[in-house]
Amino acid sequence: MRLQKFLSAAGICSRRQGERYMLEGRIRVNGKQVTEMGTRVDPTTDQIEVDGQMVSLNQEPIYIALNKPKGYVASCKQQKNKTVLDLVNIPQRIYPVGRLDKDSTGLLIMTNDGKAHHRLLHPSYDHEKEYEVTVAKVITDGAIKKMENGIVLLGKKTRPAKIKRLALNRFRIILREGQNRQIRKMAKKVGSTVVQLKRIRFSNITLSGIKEGQWRFLTDAEKKDMLQSLEPKTGE
């Protein structure tokens, strides 16, 4: 199989990220650095390393829910910042599903399951992500309605959202997509500034039983429901 497909199947990264890893010289096959996009590997015989660590397809799938504190980056590698991997003390290599920016808090799913990682992020699966948002000043009903109906960001209109007001300057919002810093950009478009943003739900997973800075493995019931939601819809 193609090397980038192998990396995705092994839960290391998406195929596109795999291509970047190759260009960055982070991948070796049988001891040799590989940068050519068309490289194919045999998972049964080839020795494949990412950042000096051996990778195989025979990994027990791991699914973790983390309550991310402010100040941590939802990334695997940062030179000057603390990352969410610093909070999870397990030997297996896992990766965050999507991003929460450094100043945001709340639920982050982490896994080594490449297929689940991809499908949890793909908009065609319609996974809901729910956030509690506090803005700097009163947000009007008109501004909320605009965000619910969709706002043009970078030339593309956001998908309709569900919003429930909690206070004059607080609301909950449910998205079915995840553009970079989307809620902050949407709020700015309607004249508001986000001062606190916390994700409280991702699909069927919530922050139940997880204090800030702590994590837990998903329960069997959570894993079952989540993995069922990742199956292609009838007719696809």
C-alpha cells in the first residue's frame, strides 16, 4: 500500500499529514529516509519508522476523552508550547482528533485509530460539536440568528448552527463542521469577541466525570455508539 495510506491506517496521521511528514524527512523505511510521494510499502515485511519510532498496523485501538485546560496546544509536537500529549501518560502513540486552540478548553478526543480519526472529522458524517461560549459584551438576538443561519468565512458560508442563549453574553452553540477558529471568527463577524470557549460535547462523548486537565478511556458503551456513528450511511 502507499506509505501515506499505511500511516493513516496505523493511526499515525491523515494521508495529507503523512505527505507532509515525508517531505519533512520524518519517515524511514528499512532505515532509509523516504520523501517520494509514490512510495509503496509492505506492512508485513517493511520496517517503518516515524520520528524514530517503529509503527505497525497491529495496534490495539485506543479512544480517550481529555478535558483540555487553557494554555495547551492540541498538537503532537510543538517546540515552545505545552501540548495535550503532556497530559496523557500512556506509552502508546495517540493523536488529537481536530483542534482546540491554545486559549480554548474542554473536550478533546484522542486516538490511534486512523479510520476513526478521519471519519470523526469528515463533515459528511455530521458529527455534532457543542460549545459553551462567553463573549465580551451583550450579544444581540440578531447576531445569534445570523450565526445560526450561517456566516461567510473565507468566501464560504458556514453550515447552519443551533444556538441557545444562556445569559446576555453567554450561549451554547452546536456545529456540524470544524473550521479553524470558527466560533471566534463567527463572533467577530457579528461584532463580538470571544473571551471564553469550552467544548462540552463531541458526537456522543461528553465531559462527564473528567476534571480539567484529566482524561479517561471511553466506556464500552461510548465506543460502541461512536464507532456505529462512523459507519457509512446507507447508499454511500
